[in-house]
Amino acid sequence: MAIFHPIRKSAPCIKKLERPILTPADMPYESTLVFNAGVTKFNGKYVMVFRNDYGTDEERFLKERCFPATSIGVAVSDNGIDNWQVRTTHLFDSPVTKAESNGWIGRFYDPRITVIEGKPYLCMASDSKRGIQGVIAEVDDNFEKATVLSMSAPNNRNMVLFPERIGGMYMRLERPMAMYSDDAYCFDIWCSKSPDLKFWGDIKHIQRHDKMPFSNDKIGPAAPPVKTEKGWLTTFHCVESNPEWGKNGWEPRWPHRYMGGIMLLDLEDPSKILGMYKQPLLAPDMPYETDEGFRQNTIFPGGMILEDDGEVKIYYGASDTYECVATAHVDELLKLCLESNN
Ligand code: BMA
């Protein structure tokens, strides 16, 4: 096991399970990596929409250096923890056709789910030779068919929708990738508004990637925000890079550690941060996060559910290989965000 310094640990209030909750071995179809899922509670069931990369394995990947195909799969569970029933059909498979994507050919990945006014929507990233766009799609109530509503301009990889309109407008967090900033690149978190989920504007800057206390590289929105009395509780991912971190998974070099952070945004104006935990909420510290899989030390949260009893389930991809869940009480998470000496 590679030990990275400084050592980072998940917040003390976080409970993780012994093993991931969904893996490539659980798939009824070809699968190499199952990760970066969105999860919601819908009509009494937990619905997970996940990324499935397939068409290679470790040996082939080392020669060809690519994942030829990605599909977006669906799994359903009664308790959000185990017994996930994986559907045999996908919402999307690559290459995504022109008809499915308003003229796009490529792949969709990293889905997040938000239910707004009783209707589920997906945010995804899409790749092509002309850049990365953020995709918003509506999904039918059975999670059998998704239809693209809008796509952002390149390059914008991480978008999440708020679960209700704020001041009459739909809102999203997003992470455009600016190339001509005063830094070599500028991967910050922004937020914008829309009257109809298609036209987006009134963009406001939220958080700089280069002002993070425990990372020094990109940041981006993670799971869709959850409403609490104190504000919008929301996770983000952040990347710590160090050229000395060499082999860290299948590739000869992967000098990065991805972690999950948590912050609280103002209920009426979510472009205002009310508080942020100054340490990682989720750091890679379980063997399946540090010692197994494609890209080790990679935590990528995509789903967060607040239960009636105050338990928060946080779903995240680990090692770009598995889907996992961690839990914490909402009061503890709020305390992390609001207590200044963290
Ligand atoms: C990001 C995305 C994610 C992935 C992460 C770590 O840029 O591609 O899907 O989890 O890198 O590999």
C-alpha cells in the first residue's frame, strides 16, 4: 500500500461499510468498473444510476490505455444499502446516438439524480473530441428512459441540480474549466439559474480551487445539495496532487488523491457559503479505497440522502472501480460546516 503524506482521514462522524455496495461482479452484463453513481429515494425505493465502464481489463488497459465503452446503468434497493437489483437495460450506452443527444456522439458518464417537483432529472458529463459538456436529462418515473433537455458549452464536467426552485428559478452548481485564467487552469465551483432547465445564466462564482485547505488541484460539485433548516448541505470533490506519488492503481502513474468535502450554502442565495469543513469529509482510508482497483485513492461522491431520522447516506465512487456508501448524522455534518475551528 502506498502511503501518501500528509495522511488524510475521513471526518470522525463518518461511518463506512466493510465493503463496497455495488461492484463490477454484480453486473448482469460486461463490466470492468462500476462507480460515480447518483442515488435518490423515489416512490419508496432507492434508485441508483451508475457509470459502467467496460470493454477492457487491467492487462488490455495497460497496452491500449483506454476504456472503449461506458454505459449508464440502473439498480434499485429497498434500503439503500444492500440487495441492489441491477436492471439488464441501460439508460444510455456509448456511443450515444445523435438522436439521443441533440447531435452528440460520444459517451455520457458520472450521473447525478435530483428529483424536482416529483420528477427525476439526471446531470451527466459527456465526452467528445470537441470537449466535455454537462448534460441535463429528464427521466421517466420508472427510470427506463432518459431524454436530454440541455447541454452546456464546453468545458463543463460536473453539474448538479438543486432539488427545488429558489426564488422561482431552477439552480445548479457547476464546474467550468477555464483555460485563460491567472492560473494554468482554473477549476472552480460556480452556480447558475434557469427558468426552464434549458437556458442557464446569472452565473456566480462560489469557491476557488486554489484556496482549499486540504487540496491543491481541481475541485467540483459532488452530490446534489440537500435542504436543512440551516442551509443547503452539499458535498464537493477535491483533488490533491503530488508528482512524487507515482504508481497508485493500474497505471504506471496516477499522482492524485481525490477526497470529498462538505459545505453549507445559504438557503435563499446558494452562491453564498455559510461554512465549510476545513478537512476532508471523506478521505480514502479503507482497503478498497487505498489498495484495490483502477485509480486508487479516488473518492468521488455523487449522491446524498437525508433520512427522516437525521441519518445522511453519502454515496461515492471508490478507486474509480466500486460504488460505496458512508453515513453520518445531519447534526454532525452541520456542526462540521459551522464550527469555525475545524
Ligand atoms: C474525473 C472524472 C471522474 C473520475 C475522476 C478520477 O476527472 O473522470 O469520472 O472519477 O476523474 O479518475
